[in-house]
Amino acid sequence: MGRVWAGVDIGKQHHHCVTVDDRGDRLLSRRVANDEADLTELITDVADLGDATTWAIDLVEGPAALFCALLREHEAEFLFIPGRSLHRIAAVYPGAGKTDARDATILAQEARVRGNLRPRPALEPVAVDLQLLTAQRTDLVCDRTRAFNRIRGHLTTIAPVLERALDVRRRGVLTLLTGYQTPRALRRVGTARLATWLRRRGVQSPRALAERAVSAARLQTLHVTGEALAAACVTELAREALALHRRIDEIDRRTRPRFHDHRDAALITSMPGIGDIL
């Protein structure tokens, strides 16, 4: 019967599989649910179409994780063609519409005609763990950056001088903003009491920060419209940013020992500028 090529367009709830023979003729086109029983049946049915099968998929993570695990369990060879590459390749194939069946067909045909594609090796468990940890860390860092930018926006509304004087990326500044957000509040509390308040909350160099904040507050005496609501938003966002700092620290603590479980950890960290967390 010869070799057959199966392209699978990965979806969250369903995948679409198209199988072609060595002449490019379609042998099977099927939409299957993303669950173990249906996927196992698909793998078995496709295997019956030829003496050997080469699979091609456009995703190897997330919704594709179960299917990849099943392929490895059945010792099936599969190739990975990234979705971005698939989008460019699709321009040379007939048809203008984007459908799951068309994408699966393109994957199968590319696997058939391209000899430079190599089978996707199985990832080590430590590599999978590191991918998950770094992806989660990236999401949290992006959330923290958005919080910083929103704090800056609200501080500019309240008092531009405060936004210039306070680096909201610093934990001490965020701690200060959970209690005091307006020039009036900072002037009222004063340098000495503010320094004591910050020291009790574990802020480094509390006196210097208190002096900088109160000095900036004395440069603006005007109360702007919407100040109270903007100050409440700053309080909430500062607490959110501090919580994100703590979550990122926790991921870093989990990542370091897992990274050193990797067989290439010593080689990677021997490079200048490369550490456990990059």
C-alpha cells in the first residue's frame, strides 16, 4: 500500500485530519473531537490506510498536547509545521478560503513533498516544565507592566510631579501608593510620619523615599477634578502590582531548581550574561 501522509489542523475542541497517498490523492478527511477515544480511533484508521504513516501538525502545545502524546504512545512519526509557516505556504495552494480541511490538506501535502522536514523529537519533562513556568512568568510580567502604566496614567492625572518623582516599578513606591496617592495626603502626613509608616512595612531607605515624595507633593497645592477616584484606582493597582511581584518571585523560586535539573544547565549558565532567570 505504501506510505501515507496525514495532516492535522489542530483546534481547541476539534481537530481536522486529511490523509493523502504518494500521488497526493485524498484518502480520508475527518473532523474528530479532541478526546482520547476519538483520537485513538483516528490514529488506528489512518494506520490502516498504508504501510507507514507520516503525520504533520501545526501545533505541539496546548490543545495539541493530548494528540502528540497519543502519537508518541503509538510510536507514530510526526512533523511540525508552525502555523505562521502554514499561513505563508497556503498562498501557493488553490483556493482562497481558510478552512480546517484546507489547512489539513496543505499540511499533508507539505509533509509529502518536502524532504527537509524532520520528525519532532519528544520533549524532556524538565523542558516541558520550564516552558510552562516561563510562559506563566511572561504573562505575569506583562500584567505587571500594564499595572505600572495604568498607575503612571492615574498619577499624571492627580499630580504630574508625583509621577516624575516616583518610580512605580519599585516595591517601596508601590507600598507608599497603597496608603498615600495625592499631594494633599502626603503633605498632611509629613516626612517623619511617612518614613515611620514605610519602615514598619519593610520598605528599604524609607527616609529617602518619604523625603522625595513629600518634597514633590509640596510643589502642587491644587486639587484636580476626579482626584479621589483616581487615588482609589492607584491604591488598587499598587496592591495588584505588589501581588504580581510576589507571584513572579514564587515562579522564580520554582524555576531555579527545575532549571538545574536540565542536562545542559551547567553549559547554559557558563555563558556570559546568562543565569537561572533570563
